[in-house]
Amino acid sequence: SGIYTHKVLNPTHHLMFGFDDSFRIPHSRYTTVRLEDLKRCSALEVLAVSDEAGPAVICNKTGRQVFITGHAEYDRETLANEYYRDVSRGLNPNVPCNYFPNDDASLTPPMVWRSNATLLYTNWLNYFVYQATPYDLKELLQKYPH
């Protein structure tokens, strides 16, 4: 759990248009998605990965399926609220990495992922929804019958 830096692996992919070489997004999970497992699936392309958090942006070859393992949609306080909830339940969670200044949960976390999140969702809506949706939806069913 925390804010992690991700490296863009394919800057020419439509989902990654306009991204810097690296960007940060929140993760809130205690599970693993392994890069080597995803690489074995030829239908998928990993577009961004973090050394600490693993793959973060994955897309199938047609762009009809996009997988985001982090939470770019989170607001400033979401990880804090999850952390405080788990503390109040006696779960003794770790302080989210790279989130609170000096790992001090009494301080306000800086918002360092909003522009990246906006760019990610804007690219997805523009290139994979708006531009990919034909005027006549019957054409969509012909192109993607599943």
C-alpha cells in the first residue's frame, strides 16, 4: 500500500500518450501481479511497471480490455482513510509507502498523481472509447462479435 513510481514501457501506445518517462499512482493491495506471468500471455501488453508495486497498466492488443492494478482515481485522503480504518480495527497495518510526509500519519499527504490519473483516463476515453466507437453500433458488433 502506498504511492509508487512506475516506468512507462511503451510511450507510443495510445494509453501512454503524453506521459513522462515515469509517473506515480496509489496502490492499495496486499497481493501480487507478477510481470513474468503477464509476459506469458501474448494477448496482453504491460505498458507501465513499478519495481515495488509491479505491473500497473496492462492492455490487450485490441485495446478493448484495459487493466489498471493501482488506484489512479483515489483522492488525497483515500489511502489515509483506509489506513486509519485498519488501525482502528487493530490490524496494525504498515504506514502506506511514500504517502505521508516522513511517514507521519498526522501530516497531510501531498497529491502527486492527479495529473497522471487525468491523462490516463482521458487517453482511454479518447482513443479506446470515443474514437473507437462507430456512429452505427452495428459496426461495433461486426468488428467485435464477442
